[in-house]
Amino acid sequence: MSVTPVRTALIGLSASAVTAWAADAHLPALQSPSGQALIQITALCNSSVAAAESAIRTYHLDPATVKAYGSPDDLAADPTVDLVICTTRVDKHYETVLASVRAGKSVYIEWPISSTVAEVEELLSVARASGASVAVGLQARFAPPVLKVKEILRSGQLGRLLSTEVRGFAGTQARDVLPIGLKYFAQKKVGGNPITIGFGHMIDSVQSVVGDVIPGTDQVHTQIQHTKVPVLDPQSGTIVETVDSDVPDLLGLHGSLPESPYTVPGASLMAYFARSQTYPGDPLLSWTLSCELGTIRLVAPAGVSLHDPSTTISVHHRATDKVDEIEWTWSKEQFEVPEKARSVQRSLINFAARVPEGYVSLEDAAVRARQIARWLDGTQ
């Protein structure tokens, strides 16, 4: 039976964007055979109609079938758009999706949801009133390695979880400079920075497997190791200015997990995250789950986003002292797109097809937004 594709608008697919997440992840996902079977790009919305038209030309979209908008309000008023996908800078999320949420459209917002928890709460309130279905791009929790670790833990073959420890390094390629296009990573008010993005995705993936840290047991330490950050112009290779940073570049977390069929009472979660490079030879992400009968270990040399096939999973069986390498793979549909787009593709398709267990709802993501905001504000 044929399915009528969901008529979809992209906000933030820009011909001049500093970061290319929309072009590198969302566009390939939507234009893959599996994506096109469910989703049809019918509009772009940028800072102006001219900017949207430029993006249509740059990405070889058909101007006869893809409309150009320069106003989120005008886009929201278009009855031929069913789904709006927002991939702008974080501090533009709220203002660019609010009208579409109010209009009752389906909306997919990249993570982080918005700059402030107050804006997140407002989006929740508006969505409840309008009946809009809203998803958030916490797609890393659906990456095959994460799902495989979840499967092993919850199978019970290693007994219950005693503790879990994760170490991640992400944010920028250099620890002590920022490229000019990411200067805002040093400004907490923007809402998009290595902690909310890199640590946010990492800790969401971990908690999607082991459960959420119990409020009141969590202890967080943050540090700004580099209070003044040089800003690099990648084109010239020169430092163009130095900015003051109010964003931590190191975070340590310790807390207790809720008891469950796969977790003992008082099980501990420990996390370490830094915007820096690792010691030579160390992976950018290592995650260990210590259980009653053995240990699960995930190692991702290429980073916390788990795009790279070099990620490995192994299981140590305590009784035999044997270590098994665990295979994992992408789905047939995910092989249609570049590695960076694979988890995004899965979430977008599941949202379009209304598969609840395959995407993160706004209500669910708001829990994570409140949690991370509390840790960053030091109110744990």
C-alpha cells in the first residue's frame, strides 16, 4: 500500500551556514530512498526569502515544488506543510518553531531544544494546547551500539548493573581555541555549547540504557579551565580575537540510579566530560557497565556521537575470564546514507511514521533539558 509522503519544511538549511548539520545529516536522510518514501521536502525557511531561494539552488532542490520562506509565521500559515524540521542555531529554535507548534503542525527540533528551560516549558504548554506532535533530536540513544548495549544489559545474562562509568571528549578539535563560527560556544546564554550538546547527547544515551540519575543523589563539579578563549579564523589560520568564556569545559557527575529488574539498589553512575583532546591513543568515548556477573565495555575512538563504525562493544564474563567481542551493525535503511546521517534518518523516519519508541518526544526531552540545566546552574 502506497503512503502519501509527509509534506515537510526545513528551517536552517542554509547556503552559508557555519555548521552544516542540516546539510550533512538531515538532507541526506530526507533524500534517501527510505526518507523519500515517507517525507517530501516542500519548503525551506531561512532568514529571508532570498536566503531560502539561495539554499534551494545550492542543494539542487526543485524551485517548482519547494517554496521559499523568510518568516516562521508565514511558514506556519501554509496549510500544505505538515512537518517542520528546525536545525538552526540553538538560540533561534524557540522563535522559529513557536508559530508552527501553535498552528498544530508536527515539529522536529534539533537538540538542545532551546536556550532556556523557560522557553522549553512554553513550547510544552503551546504544544499541549494546539495538539502539535513535537520530537527532539536526541537521536544518539537510537544509535545501534547504544541499542546493543541496552539489549545486553536488559537480557539479564550478566546479572544486574552495579555501576556504570562513562568518559567523553568532544566539542571542538582543539582544546584551547574556538573557530570563529563557533565563538558562541563560550556564551552560556546561547544555549548551544560543548556541555549542552556533546555532554547532553552522551549522558542522554547512557541514561536511556541504565535509567535516570535520582535527583538529590547527583553531585556535579564543573570547571572553566580556559576562561579566555582565542578565536581562530580557519581561512587565514590566525587568531582574530580573544573572548571570555562562562561555559564549563569540564564536568564531572556522580549519582545513584533507580532500582530496576536490571539495576541493583544504589547503583552508581559516574561521568566525566571535557572539551579537549584525549591523551594520545585514548578513545574519545569509553563507557563501562559493571554487572554482577561481568562487564560490558563500549569504546568509540571517533567520538560521543557514535557515527563511526570503529565503535566496539565487548563483554567480560567474570566466571570464565573470557572476553567476547559483540557485533553490531546499521540497518539496511541506514546504509543508504552517510554515517553522520544514520541516527538522524532513523529518528526522522520513525517520527514521520509515528513509531513512538523510535524518536524522543518533547515531553521526554524536556526532562533531560531540565536535568542538564540544573547541573549547569549548580542547583543539583
